[in-house]
Amino acid sequence: MRTHLKMMVCAALLLPAICQAQMPHDAIYMNKNAVCVAGLYGHSTWSQYWENSLKRENLNIGTHTTQSVMVMPAIGISKRVNVILSLPYVWTSTSAGNLLGQRGVQDLSAWLKVNAFQRGGFSVHAIVGGSLPMGNYVPDFQPMSIGMQCRTLTGRLLLNYKHPATGLYVTTHGSYGWRSNIRIDRDAYLADDRIYNVNQVNVPNTYDAALRVGVLRRKWQAEAFTERTACLSGDYIRRNDMPFPTNNAKATIVGVYARVQPRNIGVNARVGQVIDGVNTGQSTSYTVGLLYLFNWKKP
Amino acid sequence: MNNRIYSFLGNLLILTGVVVGMTGCSKTIDESQPVAYLPTNLDETAGNWKTYVLTSPTDVTLAAPAATNSTTYQAELSDLKTQSKTLTTEQQQAVTYWGAGAVYRWNEIARELSARYNLPPASTADGKYPVPDAANPLADPRFPFANPPYTARALAYLSVAQYDALVATWYYKKQYNRAAPSTVDSGIKPALPVAAMSSYPSEDAVVAMASYTVLKAMFPGEVPYLDAKLAEHQNSRLWAGMNVASDVSAGTSLGSQVAAKVMARAKTDGMSTSNNQSVTGGMIKDVQTRGLSEVWVSQESPARPPMLPNYGVVKTWNFDQATMVKIRPDAPPAIGSPEFTKALDELKTIQRTQTREQARVANYWADGVGSYTPPGHWHRTAANAAHDARYSEVRMARTLALVGTALMDAAICCWDTKYYYYYPRPQQFGLKTSVGLPNFPAYTSGHSTFSGAAAVVLSGIFPDQADDFMAKANEASVSRMYGLIHYRFDCEVGMACGKKIGSFATARGKADGSGL
């Protein structure tokens, strides 16, 4: 059972479909034995944020920037079961003030995506994801920290209808995200307007919901989306205070996504804009990616 | 092929299982809770210990109690039986909470209030920083901004009021010597350990009222919160079957009288002029005359007026103004001198190569915005050490008063030094910070001064833990270099001065009649 990766110049002939998308939030699957690896660069900035619900700027931060590079393989276990992995390296900076930027390897994510039901163009998908922190980064030096150090487990139900003839589709999904407690370097901190005399911090669980409308063709895809992500509990940033992992962060995002992949090589891009939020930055973000399809050579 | 798929899926399931298994699903926070104890020593002669503000326990008065065989007392006993017989869950929780120690709990409450109020005011649209208003404490910005000097002072007055009140309490306990209710009547089943000493007045009621009075003045926006704490503490003594109503009311009267005298000192200690910003012009001119080529400038945008530039005039506890001037550290290196350049280069290297352990130390001791500040950190350390040692209430209060007055003296000396030298932060030479930049001059380090002072006092009280306290102080000191906001000389000189400051409190403790 020796396997090796083979470039897909000829694999395109062997496989009926070429490398499709590789997101844990779409209804697109890799074929059995196909692996699509995405190399992604992400860039996200905000110069205004919601301190609790007060929208403000901060001259001691100026524009806050988070950048990342990430490897994200999507693996076709079967045509109805895919696995998606990702591991980003993240770095932060500000245009003003004196907060030291942070950098490092963040969290390894794994998603299992199953097409559980398919009738005509309608399909139902069950998706489970988990993540583990890989780097020993500081989680509570907000807003400079590159992550929260949580272990997470997410369950997602995704419904999709695709019009077979035109490729027009609509996708909607909702998720529940469990997040572990974290440990910080301090042994006392303020949250919920009280002191916890311990180094353990309760990070609130999350939910998300999204609606996506787009066109999926053999060689390209275009989509417009809106997403709502929020915590199920948590406290609120106090007047002129900094954020903390216990905060109930909420955001509504709108954006567009596109992918072009005429052969084994492809590119994708996503642009998102936070239009409303609480305890969060009004981020403008984009991601660009290079996609490459490999094939497991059959024994 | 199917085997491979199943094995992969199996692995994935295992991974998922690992994620869940490693964490469990529980998200409760395990905070260890201190418990009640019987003191190892009752300190029965503490009524003779030297007080800070009172000249003698008889500065305050307390009426003689009704005898235990009087009808008045018997009626109180019968009432106590009813109150302590069956408790709701909330009442039981209150008994357990306050049973951990009256001084201990009020110190903890004060630290929490300090943390909650430790937020610098936001700037207004026209780039100004409004000053918190004691007469309107809940408006934006809230009063007080409980920064380190403010918190050092609030905790010092709290501890002094508790200590003076408890010395008076021990004095009157000995004089009136009325037994505990459960000793008088075995039908009373106390919920907490009962010490073999007089229960008139109730030391809990004394501490509750003294603490309440100080904290109400220090955190005037928290009166309803403090009212509730006071009432719960007083009631918990009845629910626990520990004190009859007249023990509590006598304690309340005594605590109130002592706290009034302590707060009279607070009102005239110079704090009201500590934020006098008009003095900075003269300070800058003086330091330039002495040769400083670059003075401290606020690195915030818009520029924020420096924190309490006139705090150095506040009245010290354990030495006088002349002594303070005498122990003020020598001048820091000239800007651009080899010593300065070496110190700055050391920070540049840390910025480039900061290890995770350095970041951990910087974060652990940061005690910045939203924390109980370094004075609060050391109060916590002191309270826990005294609790572990099963100190009596009066000895616990003595410990915190010695540490607390040393910390306030450290704040005064350090702020005097900071504004005397008006020395720039490393951020004026391009450094960043991983802990946040305080808005006042660099030299000397406040953390180092606080920590040196507190560690010396605690080492005197708990000699077997001296190495540990000194190691903690050194770590707190160097943490400010790891956080990139202090030069090595800020830390080392601050630490040395802090130790001197602490030794004055230690000397006072040696001479306070406690024999400790």
C-alpha cells in the first residue's frame, strides 16, 4: 500500500471532477483519493471597534492588522466524506501606540464533513470540527494575541440546494461551538465585574449562522454570503478597557467569495466586512489562496 | 481501500475523543476557598499593642455589656437560638464565606473594588481627559481611578483602621470578658470554631464596620454593594450562633468610632492635592536645570496628564518627610551615557528575543489596568500567608497594616522620586511593550519599590518564608524589564529603596509591644 503524491496533469483525466472548494462551510466534496491543498494568505484590519456596543477609534492602536499564512488540505475519503485540516501561522501589529506585536503558530483544526442526505439538488450535511492550540502563545494580551488557547469542538448542520442545470446554489448552516477553559499567566483577573483568584478562565461557547448564494460551475465558483458569529454568554468590555477572552464578542459579516480552477491549479479569494458587532473590531478582511490538486495513486 | 478509509475515520474519531476527553465538558472554574480556623495564638494581650492613629484604646468608648445572667442577655440568647437553628443555603454560604476571616474577607473585597475601579479615563472628543469626580462617582469617568498609588492608600487606611479597631477590641474584650454564647448556653450550636475568649464586642462586627466606613469613603459609588456586605457579615455572626445581637452592635459602634478617627487622618494627608497638575512645570524646569537632556513625555495619544504628579507630598506612615528626602535614590544615568545606552540595548535585545518564560513573568506581575495593582498583589500574598499561619484577627490585621503602610510609604517615595527625576520611558527611544505602558516617568520602578518594601516586611514576620518572598520581589522587579517598560537601573534602584522603606515598617513592628 505504498502511496505517493502525484501531480494532477493526467489525474484530471482519471477523475471526473477537478479540485473543488475545501471549506468546512460548503457542500462541495473532493472525490475519493483526491487531496486538494490550499495555501492561504489572510489579511484583516480594523481601525474602529465596538467597546461593548460603543463604536470607537483608539489613537493608541491606530489600525490593527492581523495577518496569517495557512496550509489547508482537503482530503477525499469518499465522495460523500471529506476531511479538512488547517494550521495557520499568525502575526499582529498596530500602526500607532506601543503594543508589541505577537506572532506564532496558532491552532490545528480538523473537520469531518459528511453528505448525509442527497435528493436531487437538495442535500443535508453533518460537519464536526475540532481544534487544538499548537503554539504556546499568550492568550490574554488582547488585542495583540494571535489566539485564545482554547480547545474547540464544533457541530454544524448545513443545508444546500443546487440547481443541477445552472449550478445556482443556496447554502445555509448553523453551528454550535464548544470552547474549553484556558489558563493564563496571571493568577487573578477581572471578569463579570468580579475578581477570579485563579489562573483559569472560562471562555464562552459560540454559535454561528450563515446564508450563502452563488454559482458553482466546473471551473469556477462565485458566492455572496452573510455570516453571524457570536458567543452564547460572556461579559462586555468596560469603558476604555481592553478586550479579554471572557468577552461576549458578536459580529455580522457580509462578503464575497470566488474561485477559479480550470485545471489542477487554481486560485481563490474571499473578502469580508464586519458590518455590525459587539466587543469586536470592525474588520475588513481578505484571503487569497493558491489551490493544488494531488491524487493518491491507486495501488 | 475501504480499510484505509475506516482506519482514517477511526483516527479522526480518536482525535475528536482526545479533544473532548482532555477537557471534559465541564467549564466550572476551580477557585480554592479559604476556610475557618481556630487561631494558633489568641494574642490575649493585643489590647496593649501600639496603634497607628489612636493614641490609646480609650480614645473610643464602649459601654459595659449586660451580664450573661441578666434577662436582657437571656432574651438575646433565646433570639440567637432561633436565628441559628435552621439556615437557608444562602445563610450557610454567608457563614462559611465570612468564617474564613473578617480582616481576610474585607481585604479581598477591597482588592476587588480596586481592580474594578482601575481604569484610566477615556479622552473626550476634544482630546482632554476628564478628572473623576468623587461627588459623582458613577459618571464617566468613574471615581476613583484606582491606580497603584490610590490603591496603596485605600488598602493602607483599610488595614490601619482594622488594626487600630481590633487592638481596641482586644482591650475591651479583656476588660469586659463576656463569654461566647455557646459557652454560656450549650443549647447554642455554633457553626464555626469558637476561641476561648470574650465575645464582647464581636471582632467581626468591629472589622465589618471599620472596613465599611473606610471603603465607603474610598469607593463612594459602591455604597449599596458595601451596605449589603456589611449587613451580611453582621447577620452571619447571628446565623452562625457566634455572637448575640449586643456583641454585634457594640462591635459596630467601636468599629465606627475608630474608622472615623482613621478617616480624619486620611482627609488631611495631602491626597487631595496629589493630582495637582500645575506642579509639573516646575518639576520639569528643576530636572532640566540639574542636567536631564530629555524629560518624560506621555506616550499616549492624545497626551495624558501624568498620574498623580504631586502624590509625593502625601503623609507617610513609618517615617517623616525629611527621612523620605534622605532615602530618595541618587540620580539615574544621563541620557546617552554609556550606562544608559547599555540599559537601553539590553531592552532592545529582550524585545527581539523575548522568551515565553520572560513573557510569563512579565504577565504574571503586570498588575496593570483592571487589576488590584502591585499593592493589591502584595496584600493578597500577605493575607494568604497570615491565613495559612492561622493568625488571630488582630495579628492578621497587624500583618496587613505593617505591609499596607510600607506599601503606601513605597508609593509616596517612589512617586516623589519619579517626579523629582522626570525620567523618560524606554518607549521614548522606540521600544514597544508586552504589558502596557504606565503613564508616568520611569525612574524608579514602582513594582520594584513596592515589592522590595513588602518582601522585607513579610520576611520579618515570616522568616521561614523569607527566601520565597525575596524571590517573588526580584521576579516582580525584573518583570518590568521583560515587559520592556523599565531600564535595569529603574528596577535595581527601586528595589533597594523599597527594602529601606520596608525596614522602617519592620522596625515599627518590633517596637509595637506585640513581642513579634
